[in-house]
Amino acid sequence: MRILVRALLGLVALVVVAATIIFILENQQPVSLAFLGWSAPQLSLAILIVLALLVGMLIGPALSWAMSFRKKGKRATV
């Protein structure tokens, strides 16, 4: 049973990697990002989207950790 689960997880990982590679290859158009007067140099659209995904993957757990830390602090004072 464990071998089947590992094989399925490997297959899912392979599909995700393949989809990511196809996404990057299909989105090579250079774009320029502007935000609040700050502008980035022209980069591939795929690079900007993958960077946004990675930033979101870092911010999500950080906010979750901060909220759990805040809840623990409130429990100690009550």
C-alpha cells in the first residue's frame, strides 16, 4: 500500500513539474511591473508569476505562525 501511495505522489509531483515547465515556456513575453511609482525591469511574465507564488507561499505560513503566536500570548494573560 505504501508503494502505491508513493507512486501516486511521485506521479502528482511529475505532473506539477511538467505543468510548471509548460507554463514557463508558454509565457515568455517580457512585461514591466509598476507599483506605487516603483517600476521593475522587463522580465518574463512567467518569472513574475512564479515569484508572486513563492512570496505568497512564504507570507501564508508566516501569517499563520504570527496568529498562533498571538493566540498563545492571549491564553497566557487570561
